[in-house]
Amino acid sequence: MDLLLTRKPILNAKKQVVFYETQSEVNKDDNFEDNSLKEIASKYSNINLENKIFFNIKDEIFKEETINSFSRNKIGVSIYNNYVSIENLNYISKNLKENGFSILITDFILDENIEQLSNYLDYIKVDFKERLSIKQKENLTILKNNKIALIAANITSNREFARAKEAGFKYFAGTFYKKPALTANNLPSFKLNYLNLLREINKKEPDFDKIEYIIKNDISLSYNMFRLINSAYFGFRQEIQSIRQALVLLGLNDFKKWISMKIMRGLNEDKPDILFEYSLIRAHFAEDLAELFSIKDKQFNLFLMGLFSLIDVILSTNRSEIFSKLPIAVETKQAIMHKEGVMGDIYKLITAYEEANWSELRKITDEYAIDFNSLRNTYFAAVRKANIVINNLKD
């Protein structure tokens, strides 16, 4: 099946992930096949950490044998309201509910007669930017009274996020969590320590005595770094016990990656976990895309491009200001800030994939002759690698 599949987080009022919703894109000449769908759903649910995934499935593949093969614990079903009539929506929702599935309706039309339908639903997603009529507002009240959780969709700024919370929405979807909330407050001392270490390791000639000193004097940093390096992510048979030993066995670039991932985890300590997760996914996705774009010599720079692409959000600061202080390659900075060159195209592809911006993504895949299956598998691998890192950096 020549299909792309991405996931978008649904967040609560604290910007914590409650669950994910998938979005997909199929090549024009391809059709859904039960076995392919089962295989992809199985792979995708198995690389997820703790959160349920709602598969966004179109009407033509609502076949009982396909749906019932999914795990109810890990997978819910999301239905696009505009793909089915209200009568079919009632039938489908009733059938899924009786089989134990959680149900989310996307792009719900609030003008519909919702009394019967509301008996089967768990979540309804409403475009927050649409102006609601009196009838629609009344229907929202009915849904709330039936204990259906309302999701405010298309939230693109922190201001809209605040307004949606005030309006009584329980969950939130959109790009708002990736927008920096700029502040004039000074960074706490531990973050300054992390930034100093980040600057030091990215110098052309790092001072390893200084790096070792900084790490040894931060117990949490030291402990988590060695837990990560001795995990399945790196796969060493012998236990790594010193910074020097790590440098010898890893090589300079992997040594920098190892420390950079832990630093980003520390910088993100007081921010939503989703920012660190997406930074890791972007880093591994970009690194692995190097081969598809025929620039394998740029793998390390691509990794840093993905890893640092949300650092302005994590630090609540201006992107140009933070990059002016980081001694990373100019082409890496240009790719993030101006989306220039091949690395810039990879950055555009990653963000397009992340946001299910399929028209933008197709421009790039067509230009570089990249097939959907290779791209999807590369994305899956990136999510899996990010999960290993996250598991080994948990306190």
C-alpha cells in the first residue's frame, strides 16, 4: 500500500498528550487493502509509547473484519463527518461502540440532529475558528451534558489556546504548542549550564576536559547520560563508565549526538514533553532521510537540524537570538531559519509530514523521486528511535 501515515497530538489544558490522531495520504491509483491496513496499524500502534492512537479511517474501509482486528486498548477510531451521511454515521458509530472502540468524530457538523448520535461518541472535534450559530452552540451544550469531550481544533497560537480553554473545551489540537511564548525572564542557572555544554561540544575543537568537568558536576546529567549510552539505542556489549571511553567508542559525532539529546531533555524540563519528543523524531527522521536525498555525508548536520528545530519554543526565546549563540554549521542554521538548500527541503518535508500538509510534501517527493513507502518506513523508524531515547531518559 503506497500510503503515508502521520500522527497529530491531542493535548489537554496542560499541553500534555492525551492521545494521537492519524492522518493519511494514499497515491491516486492505490486502493485500501485490508491486509495492508492491518499491517500498518499494527506497526504503528507498536511503536507508540503510552498513548492511544485514533486511526482516521474513511468510509470505504469500514469493514468489520478489518476494524475488529485492531486492539481496543491501543487503537480508537476517528471518523471524518464529511465522508459519511448522518444515517451512516449513526450506524457506524453504534457498531464500533458495541465492539468496544472509543470513537472520535472529526470536522463534526453541529447543525446535524445529534440526539441519537451522542449516545455512541466519546470525542468530537470542532474547528475553533468557525463562528457558531445559536443552534450550533445549543448542540455543543447537549454534547457537554452527555459527557462527550470536546476538542478545539485548528488552534494555531497560544492566545487561541487560552481562549479555547476559557470557552470550556477539554482538549486541543493544532500547531499552537510549537509556537514560542516569548518571555523577558532570565534562564535558570541549570539551563545556562546546559547551554554552555551545548556550545562547548559543538565547537570545531571541543575541550573534552571541560566537557567532562561539566558533566561530572551535574549528578542528574551524568546519571541519565550513562543510562542512555548503555541502553539498546547504542547497543554496546560492554558497559560504558567514563566520558573518555564513550568518546573512543562512539566517535566524535555520535558523542555529540549523545550529549546533545540529554541536554535538550534537560532544557525541556519545565515544558511540555511533546516538544522534546518531536525534537527527537525530527532529528532521527532528518538523519535517515539523508540517504533518500543522496547526502549521506550530511547526516550529522541533519540530526542537529531536527534536534534544535524547536529550541526557540523550548527556551521561549527568539530563534535568531539562540542560533547566533550556537556554533553549529551555517547550512544547518539556514535550513531551519530560511529553509534553504537540500537540507532546507528536508526540513520542509519533515514539517509537512508532521502537519499532514500533503500538497507541500508531494512537491518535494516528486522533485527528489522519493516513494511513499520508503518515506513512511523512515518516519516509523524515527518514532521508534525517539521512543527508545525517551524511555532511557525518564527520571
